[in-house]
Amino acid sequence: KTVDELEEISAEVKTGGTAPMGEFWDPASFTRDIGDAQVRRYREAEITHGRVAMLGALGFLVQEAFHPLFGGNIDGPAIYHFEKIAQQYPNFWYPVLLAISIAELGRARIQKPK
């Protein structure tokens, strides 16, 4: 294909799609009545949530055998580590939640749809 043909295809592609495939996969039509800015926001949220889910799954597997934090005092099945941390260090989760909140507020950009 020539550059002109590719530019024509790109002009027809909706936000989030790819040039050879056209519109992206949206079987539930969530993006039918919204603008490009909102579609981009949905796509960013989808990627962010996917990354967090992958890190969570990896962390759940790794912490079964490798737990250097808290001096190695938190032991046993990974499903109970959250409760044990709260028992041994009751104020641990407040700074963690604060750090997460700051990161999310810094990342989130409130945009008015165009």
C-alpha cells in the first residue's frame, strides 16, 4: 500500500483502533456514544488496571517463597500475609494508601470531553 492509502485508512480509524484492522473490538458498544477523549481515558484505565492485575498475580506467586520484608517474620500461606501485617504493624497500611492515592491523583487528569 502507498502512503496515501494508509493515510486514508488512518483517517477512518476510530480512537483506539489500528490502521489495518479499523475500529477496535467493542462488542458491548460502550464507546458508541462517547467522544475520543473519553475513549482515550477508558483505554488508559484499561491498560493501568491490566498492569496492576499482572503485578498482583506475580506478587501473589512470588511472596509464597520470597518474603524479605518485615525481617522475614511474616510467614505462612500468602493468603494470610495481609492479616499478619495488620496484626504486627497496625499503622503500616496508612502510608501505603497515602502513597497510592498520591500516585493515582498525579496520574489522573480530569479532562472535559471535546
